[in-house]
Amino acid sequence: MKTLLSVFCLTLILATSAHAGDGRTVVMLGDSLTHRFDWAKALPEYTVYNLGVNGDTTGDVLARLEEVVAKKPDAIFLQAGINDLGLFYARRGGSENPDRRILAILSNHKKIWDTLLRKSPPGVRLHICSCLPVSGSFGGYGKSVNSSVRALNALLEKEARSRGLVYIDLYRALCDEDGDLAERFDSDGIHLLPAGYAVWLETLRAGEQDREGMTENTLK
């Protein structure tokens, strides 16, 4: 029942995002978390391109935006950043302050947004999804990753809303009381079970409610 409600709510979001006379093309852009779900099956009334790529960082996403623009999307849902943080902690073991990495991820996000808004068709609706939580035990540094994810998400939300973009908080929808990926959604410490994707779909209805964010996308 929740999944059906989620698809209905997302239909309302995308209906307001479509251009008159266009085919209502949707791009789901991100890493393996995006890649591992069949968005086209979940949204059969739209032309949906799943441009999630396993292992992608924000730098990788930035390098392949031409393929996104080529789809001439009406709506884009961007989710990226967790691999940047995972690599940082895996390589440095938490021995360095992550603040610089967080700011670098934010910088890449802003470059992605600017490029997509500049090169996509007029009126494209860009939705910024938060980074998702990982399990507390992930890689032995899951707690540290989640602390950085929360800091990054706060910056992403502030920047997205300042530009009139829709910010979708997947983190809060999928975390437990400790701020870690809830066990009922956890496949392997970072990826999601089907129940997690059902919640992801449901959470996208935040875009329908954020009318101010839907009305104007601006470059800064």
C-alpha cells in the first residue's frame, strides 16, 4: 500500500515538472544506490533513465553529465556523495579531519547543479537527494561516515534551498534512532533492501510539498 501511495505522490511531483507537449523524461542520477533499483518499472508512465553507476563519486558524476543532458530530461533526481566519504575513511582510517573532503563534495555538487541547469532544457526540475546513512559497523568506520554525512547533508540542504531547488531528505527516512542505516533497510551495510527503496519512493513526495522549490531553479 505504501509503495502504491509513493508512486502516486511521485506522479504528482513529476506531473508538475513536465514540459507541455514533452514526453516527461526522468533521469535518476547517482551511484550504486540509484543503479540497483528498477525505477522504470516503478514509474511506467514516464520515460525513466537510470543513470546510476556503481562506485561513482561526485567527481565521476560530474564527468558524465553530457549523457544526462542528452536525454533532455524534464526532471532529474540526483543522489551522490557517499562513495567520496567512504573512500576518504577507507584510505585514511579517520586520521584526517574530513571537513575538507565534505567541502570538496559540496563543491562538486554545485558544479553538477550549475552544469545541469545551464545545459538541460528550460524548466528542468532538479531534485537534490541527501546522502544516505550506512550501518554503524560499515567498514569499521560507519559511525564516522554517518557523522560526515549529516554535516554534508546540512550543507546540501542549505545550498539547494537557497537556489530554489527541491531537497529530499532520504537520510532521516532511512536511519534508526542512532543515526545509522536502519536494520530493516540494510542489505550489506550500505545498499538497500526492497523495503528501503519503498521508503525512498515514499520520501520523494517531499518534492510535491515543496512548492517554492518547484517554481524556480537558479544558477549561482
